[in-house]
Amino acid sequence: MKKKGFIECLTDFVSDSEGLTQEEIATELEELGIDTAELAAAADEIAKRGSAVRRLAWRDRAKERRAEVKELLKSKQIGRTALELKDKVREILMGSYGQGAFSYAEAYFRKRDSFSENDLESLIEDLEDLNLLEEEKDG
Amino acid sequence: MAHDRILELLERADWKDITFRLTHYAIWKACRYNWKSGSPDQLPGGRTPQDMALNAIEKVWTGVREWDPDKYPNLYTHLKWIVDSDIDHLIKSKEHDKSRRMPETRFYQASETPNPEEQLIAKENKALEDEIRNEFYVMVEGDEDLETLMLCFDEGIDKPQDIAEQTGWNVSKANNVKKRLFRKAAKLKHLIRKGEK
């Protein structure tokens, strides 16, 4: 392997900030004429905006998924005796019990074409075993 | 990884620290090249190295350059790749004249011969590199550690671990020498800018 040139070595060495504290980097940036307060504020603004956009996108995706799940519930054959359990499962699928329970239940429903009362009981037992129904109680 | 988990990691990141380090990285990365504007602070499209750093951060937040923490756990490294890629893109852009690139090692295959233009550029770059090297030596003269560091660069050694191994220093000392070099940052940047026309 051939060796790197002097300029490459010099710029690669100085561009690596490992071993330097944030204060030391900030001092260097200030010496190079950069307003670090302004720079940090700009990054903070990007993070706030990005976070808001990502949260909104996540809510939109969750809304779409819940709509799909409602359709899924409608299309499955569920025994009349299981209607009360179905209400509870619907709440789970609407997100009332948190994301973990929602994802688990959604996956469970997608795997099957029809549901007996036992299937719905089994689903709720699984969720209880995994402590996924705790979220509602914990607020 | 799930989107909500990525969001959580992004929200927990120390953006002030990342931004300072990434800007520092972009500044010195830009210094490596000779820009048509005549300054590594003025990149094509009216951008600055700070803009390159902030744009990389924005690309991660907006998902334009999605971060996959499972594949690449270090967010800062991922951001450095984006800066590298974006600067490389600027170098190749029509706005930038490629022939005025800063000295950089190029390895020719045995069967490959540089054309006359490349030979001329290589000759000019070599002269420029020698000039910068000599001025760097004047800048650090009398500081034994920085002189040793310069010898390492001459040998193509630039990683603190490798420098420590070659010089008998520990990595901590290599990093302390780097701090001393940073105290000359403005002078160093001015020196590297000699290559600008």
C-alpha cells in the first residue's frame, strides 16, 4: 500500500476531533471566525423541526395502519360469543394500549383468516404475559 | 430498526457536540481542495463548510440520508460520510474546475500512464505541496513534538494510534500534540490556503 501525501495526512489528522473536548472544538471554531452560538441554534432548529416532522409522519403511518386493521377485523370471521373480547381487541388495535400491544395484535391478526373466542383469549393472554397491556394502567 | 426507535435515538443525540465536530470536520475536509471561488469557506452554490455540516444533519432528520443504527451505530460517523459524499459531489460538479484540485495522492496502475495534462498538474501540485510543507516546518520549528508529527505526515502516518506506535508516544500524547496544533489553527488554515489562486 502506497503512503498518503503530506497534505492529506495533515488535513486528515486535524479533521479528526477524537480526543478533543467540545469546548476545545468550540474555541477552535471561534478562532476560525464561526459564531458557535449561532451554529448550535441552527442545529437545534433543524432537530426540532425534524423531530416534529418525523412525529407527524409516524402518526400518519399509525393512522393508516389502524384503518387497515379495522378493515382486517371486519373481514375476519369472529364467533358471536367472542364479541366482548372483540371490543377489547379493537381497543388494542386502535392504540389505546400503546404501540407494543398494537404491533403484536396487528401481526397476530394478519396471520389468521378467522378467529374463535379461544384465539382472542389467547391473544389477550399473550399480551398480558408480555406486559404489553400495562401501558394503559401506567398512563 | 423501527422509525420510532430511530426517532428516539435522534432526539437523544447531543446535537451541539455533533454539530461542532461535524463543522470542524467539514472545514478541514474542504481545506483539502482548491476551490474555484479561491476559498474553502466559499464552496460551489454559495455554500460554506458550516452549511455542509448542517445540511448533512438535516438530511438525516428528513430521511433523505436515512440513518440505520443497526448497520451503523455511530451517528457521527454516518454524518461524516454524508459530508464526504456531498463535498465529493461538489468537487465533481460543473461549478467546480476539477483541474484545480488540491494535491492529493493518486496511484496509477502499472499499465496506466498519466497524460501530459495530468503530469503537469502533478508537477504543480508537488511544488505546491513542498511549499506548504516547508512553511509548515517553519511554523512548528522549535516545537520538537510538532516537528516529529511533521515527520510522521512525511511518512504517510496520520492516525493517532499509528503516530503513537511510531513515535513511542501514547495516544493521549498524540491527541495533546493535536491540541497544540489546533492552537495554530488559523495560521494553519491560512498556510493550507496558499494553494488557492
